[in-house]
Amino acid sequence: MADKSAQDIAKKGVKNLLSPKTPSIVDMLMGRGTETIVDSETLAEEVQKRVSQSLKGNSTYSTVTEESEQFLRKRVLQSMPMAILFIDLVGSTSMILNLPKEKLATIFTTFSQEMAYVIKRHDGFVLKFVGDAVIGYFVAEELSVSVASRAVTCAESMLKIIKVGINPILKNNDLPELNVKIGIDFGENTIVRYGDDLQEAHVDILGASVSMAAKIQNLAETDQILVGYDIYEKIHPSIQEYFVHLDLDKSQWKYKSAKTGKIYPVYAYIGK
């Protein structure tokens, strides 16, 4: 169980409490040379160019869910281990009430598409967009350790992309800056198709980890990454050091593990 100081850090999102020299997960993995890591600095430069064009009405965004659709349609009724990631905008209601619909649509589209690009750059799939949220998944066809690490580094890249890629452009255009919550979990999920049409019927994934990832994301503080135990246990011990266990009471968290029947542990990212 984490001590009080660690809990305070986790609840405050950490961004102002840690030393600037604290390395990130991406920094550490790049130094170790054992993973294919996306350079978030390069991503940020790409993002700024696309966001600027989008705000000028010259959007270059393309459909990013087609690859997922193709992948799922070929595997209907199969069960597969996956890491599920939910990222949701904070304060979207205020934007809906206060922004002109054209600017609101541009901001929501830009956010969704940029987060989708980050997912794809980390070898994940974009399942769907739900209002102001994006759902991604990472398939563990080989090593679950690798897929857990990719999901976590993807989440960290998302926070950085928003901070140094999207928000500066929004601020320069007198638009509200973005904040998010991120939740990730891991588990076996079944691919389903709603209807008989092999090409047009809606396909989706069902599993406890999908539901749990959504609940974990709802629990997060602003600009915070939370992960479930089934992700935490699969990441390398050197990455586990970037997380702290949250000691939550029943008023905050009452969901139980299907494996143990006990309250499902949740961990907060306390990296850079």
C-alpha cells in the first residue's frame, strides 16, 4: 500500500511535484533499447502542423478506424488478449456550452484524430470515437509484456502530445486548452458482429477489461494515467517503479476482480 505522500502525488497528477530530471517511461525504454519506441518530440512537430491546418479549415485527417474494422471482421467470435485504453476530454461540457459549434467540432475532431494517430504509431488499433472519448486497443498476439508496455507508453505520449503539440496551437488561436483522463486495463476480449452482413454489420469487442478500463478512466484525475492490476503486473519492474498503488475506499472504488473476487487494484502513473 502506498504511503500518504505517494497518494497525494498520484491524486494531484504529479506534473508539478516531480523533479524535471525525473525520466519518463519512454526515456527509460529508449535507453534500454529493448522496445520500439515512438519519438514523441517528432510526433509533437507533426501534430502542430496538422492542428494548425485543421484550425484554418484545411484538415488533412483521414479515416483511422478502417484498419481496426478489417482486423476485427476477420476474427469475429475469436477471443484475444488485449490492452484497452480509454482517453476522455475533461471539461468538454463547458466547451459545448460556450464555443460556437464550428470551433467545437474542429477541436473535438482534432483531439480525436490526433489521439488516434498516437495509438496507431504505437501499433495499436482505434476501436471507435464516443463523443469526446477515444477507445484504442493493443492486441497481445505474442508477448503480453510488450503490449502492456506499448499501451502505457502510448498513454504517456498522448499527454505530451496534448501539452506540447495541441495546446500551444489552441492557445495561440484563443481557444481553450485540453485536459484528459486516461484509463488502461488488460484482459481477454471477444470480437462480435451485430448482424449478418459480413462487410457492413457493426463489429465490436466485448470483455471485462473494456468495462474496467472505462471505469478506471472515470476514476482518474485531470491529466492522469491510471492502470488496472492486469496491466501493472505485466509491465517490466523497471516500469512498475513509475506507478503507485492507490488506496481507495469503497466510496471511490468498489469494483472487484473476476479472478480473485477482491477489490481490483488500481495504479497511478507518477512519471514525468
